[in-house]
Amino acid sequence: MGSARCWTSKSIAALNVHLEQPPTRPQLVRLVATVQAWYEEGFSGAFGGSGFHSLSGPTTDARVIRWDADLGSADAELAVRALALRLASLPDVKVTRIVLGAQSTG
């Protein structure tokens, strides 16, 4: 996994997952399910604070899959590290970078 830049705020941020290759439909389905499971864990308070507030998306832009995320008062660094571990376990999806903050395409 490349780099994870973390952003800590209570407002909505773009969660950008950069891939080595544009995902196939089955890969996108697995990726979305993985992020949804991570969100549910965060919503329950697993990453501190009162839990995540919302997650919408994703949208795709070639190799970047993007959600809008409101992590509430959770520890954003802890949450993104947990997401990185989950995504790294996907057998056929190569994540190169996770960026939480502004929308990112490159």
C-alpha cells in the first residue's frame, strides 16, 4: 500500500481509493463491500469518538474510486489504517494510495 494521508475534521471529506488498474465489475463489487463493512465498523464506534456519521458513493474515475465520508469524531488516522489493512487483503485489487480530504484524481 502506498501512502495514507489523513484528514481530521467533523465535516464531510472525500475518501479517494487509488488503484493500480481500473477495476473490473467484480473487483468494484468486492471493493464496495469492503468499504461498506469498514463503514459499519466505524459507525459502531470502533475507531473512537461517537462513530462515523455517513458514507455516500462511490463514484469512479478510471483508477480512483471516491466516496463522501463523514467520520464524525472518530480517529481518522486509525480508521484509514484499518481500511488500508482491509483493502490490502483483497486478492486481486491493488490499492496504491488512500487519500482522505479533497477530491483527488492523480
